[in-house]
Amino acid sequence: MVRGVIHIINPYDPGKFPSDISQKYGIDESEVISLASNENPFLPPENVRRIFESEYKHINRYPHPSYPELKKKISTYIGVDESCIALGNGASEILKMICEVNLEAFDPVVIPIPGYTLYAILAMMMDASLKFIEFPGYNVRAEDVLSEEAKLIFLCSPNNPTGNTVKRKEVIRILENTNAIVVIDEAYTEFSDKSFIDLTNEFENLIVVRSFSKFFSLAGMRVGYAVSKNETIEAIEKVRLPFCISNIAARVAEACIDSLNHFRKIRDEIVKERIWLEKSLRKFKNLEVYPSEANFILVKVKEEDLDTIEKKIESNGIIVRDVTGLMGLDGPHIRITVGKRPENEKLVGVLEEIFE
């Protein structure tokens, strides 16, 4: 029989994809602009493509189960020992394994909101006791987090969906005053240049989770990792599924780290576009724009405008993410991924048609 908790869990909602819009409006799928999933709009460089293609000859072979070369590259990139790194099939699997190796039934888990909904789903799967603390604008305060008993505390910086980072002094205060494991999701950290990885040398109750999906343009490859001196790292490496990252994905991830200059340039381009898009969106009095340090922007819209905005944008072949109803968000909100300039200009042009 299926466990009872499965019946009360709402499945993770990934939002709409280009094929959905293509079918609905009869638009060529290749022409649909996806500004919904916080993907990097730029491809990796040519040398990464060559690695991808050359790995075809190993497609019939298993990867090395410990991924020593990938760990070595990550170690050099972030400046930690290889023994402090655990790998997974995307940051999502890392988060899942953190819950699996640390949580037992009724263990208290603290989740500030508004935040990434997957934290709650994964904790519920372990029959944990969830404690949500609302922070408008995700302005996390240590004293409120510490007011709740916790076995595990989830933080996200930059936070999805608000885009802002958690203040360093608040994180340090939490770490200094709790025995709970503090998990900081840094999927978008390279867009902000604010990381807490250095604190893993000082605090054994800190685990930082990273992804290759955003900064390194590998959302379709599924590579993630955790960094800590916590015993969780050894536990994840012990219990994760063997060969969880494909040969191709591992080699491509290594090649991406070798191409840091390329990714830093496109990161700078995305940040420049984010600033331009924020400024452009603030022209519309009907929109309330959240400041962001990620590769997306959260926007609050008026109740009466939401339907019109969604239909008009989609009929023009653009997808944004409707996050209305997310715990901790008051009223209708959309999240917009920062695209390339022509994509951002088309979105702004559609909004001008709506509000004029």
C-alpha cells in the first residue's frame, strides 16, 4: 500500500513549458521564449560542446562511481577539500538525500517562506514536522528562526522566488545558536557573488547546496553538489544511487569549470540585463518589482491584471511563471527569468501594449 503521506502531498509544479504554449496557441515551439524556469539563456562554449560529442564513444560504459575528476574540479573551483563534497543528480537530489539521511518521523524542520516549495515536499516524504516562518520579502531574521525547535533548517540565498540574499550576520547568528543542521541552497549564488561556503570551515552544522543548472547552463544535464564538514557528506556518498550522474554529464560539468571565463562573461551579461529589465518593469505603475540578486525577477501584479497579462504574454509566445498562491506571497505574483536582450525587449513590448 502507498504510504498515507503521499496522498496529501501536492506534486511539484514545474510551470508551463514551450510545448504547452505551442499546442495551445499554434506557435512553433522553437519560437517560444521561455522566461519561466530560471534557466540560463546562453549555451556553454564550443569546447564544452566538443566534450559532449566526444563522450558518445563512452555511452555504453558506466562512469567512475566516485567521480574523482569532477570532485577535483569542483574542489579547485570553490576552494574546499574533495572530502567535503557530495554529488547528486541535480541539486534536487542532493536536497532529497539530505532529508533522507537526517530526518526521522516527526523531526522538526524549519522553512522560511516564501521559498522553494520542494523543501516542504521532501521533508514531508520523511514524515517530518514542518514549521513555516513567514518573512515578507524573505528578510530572514535569526531570532525568529531560532525561536522554533529544529532538526533541519532550510535557507535559500539568493532566494527563489524573491531573488534577494540572506544577510551574512543572520546566517552566522543562526549557526552559532543552534544544533540543527542548516542547509543553504545556493543554486543562484554565482549571480550575486555572495556565498556561505567559506563558513563550512567554521561551522560543522552547515551544508551548502550548489547546482550546475543556472550559472553553468546545464539545467538539462542534472548535476548538483553539497559542501560541508558534516557527516551528511559521507552519508550521501554512501547511500546515493550508484552512477547517479551520467558519464556525459560529469565530463561536461568538468569542461564547464575549465571554461570559467566564458561563464563569468555571460553572468555579467545576465546581471546587466537584469538591471535593464528591472528598470523597464518599474515604469509600469501596475507592477511592484522586487529587487533581485539572481537571474530572475519577482513581480507583484494587481488582481484584475493577472489574467490579462498571462494570456497576452502567452499568446505572443512568451512564458513567465505564475507563482500566485505560494505560501508567504500576498496576492498575484509572476516570476520572470532574465533572458537575452531581444527576449526581454519583446516581453516589455507586450506589457506596454497591455498597460497602454
